[in-house]
Amino acid sequence: MIGTLLTFLAVGIVSIMAVWIVLQVVGALLGLTGVIASFLLLKVAPVMLVVWIVLKVLAKVRRGTLSAADRQWLEGD
């Protein structure tokens, strides 16, 4: 009787420790994901947006302007 209760106690303690370790790993992964997401959202995305806008503006400004060498190459002369 006492042996059975001690076995249940030991299994319960091991189960609680296993769940505790799993929850710590999940929490660490979520924290790391949050750090990566905030870095990408707050540091990388604004730079990419500015570069994209600059490229779009330059594409509109330079539309239809080919150098003489480019035109000659395209025509195959």
C-alpha cells in the first residue's frame, strides 16, 4: 500500500518536471520568435519599404529611356 502511494508520488513528480521542462522550451521558442518578428517588423521592413518606393519612383522617371548602346544591342546591329 505504501509502496503504491510512493510510486504514484514519484510518477507525479516526474510528470510535473517533464511538463515544466516542455513549457520552458515552448516559452523560450515563443520568446525567440517574438524577438525575430519584432526585429524584422521594426528594423528590416521600413528599410525594404523605402527601397521599394525609391525603385518605383526611379522606374517611373526612367521609363522609356534607353542608351544608344542598349538600343543597338536590342536591335541586333
